[in-house]
Amino acid sequence: MRPKTNNASTSVPANDRRAEERFSADGEVKLAFSDPVRMEINGNLLDYSKSGFRAVHSCRALHTGQVVEFRHFIAQGQARVMWNRILEESVETGFLVLHPAPAAHS
């Protein structure tokens, strides 16, 4: 998977305080955590920056502050759940990358 090419940078509202540029994405993200039991989640990467990413998935068990293992086409490593937006049929989550590593391509 690659970043979306029609608009590499997402449009950001003027009042957005984030300093890093974000890039639109469309690809699989895999999440795993062991709190309280081991769970693996497949989701869709929505966008990413140097220090974080946003994904949509179906797991309502993720909570703010929780550390997860992640893997997507840009990187892999550990990330902290910063926020969740519970929607009718999905959950959107923002992650802060704690320990990144380049994604291993097969």
C-alpha cells in the first residue's frame, strides 16, 4: 500500500495546533495488545505523521493511554492510544508512536 497520491497532505483546519505535516493513507494496519488478554485487530490506516497515525477499526476495547504494537506500510513498533472516537459501526483512534521501526517489506 502507498500514500494516497491525489492529495498527499490532508487539509488541516486553521485552528489545528499540530506542528507536523500529516499525510493521507489508505492501507491495512495491524494492532495488538495484551490488556487484559492478547487481542489482534485489523484496521485501516487513515493518515500518518512523523510521530503518530490515525486508524479506523472495530475494537471498542482500546482505551486512552493503552500501549499497542502496530504494523502498517510506513512503520511498525509501539504506540500509545491518545484518543478514540466511537462511531456507530467503527472506532477511529489517534496514536502517538513511542518506538518506531521501518516497516519490513516482504
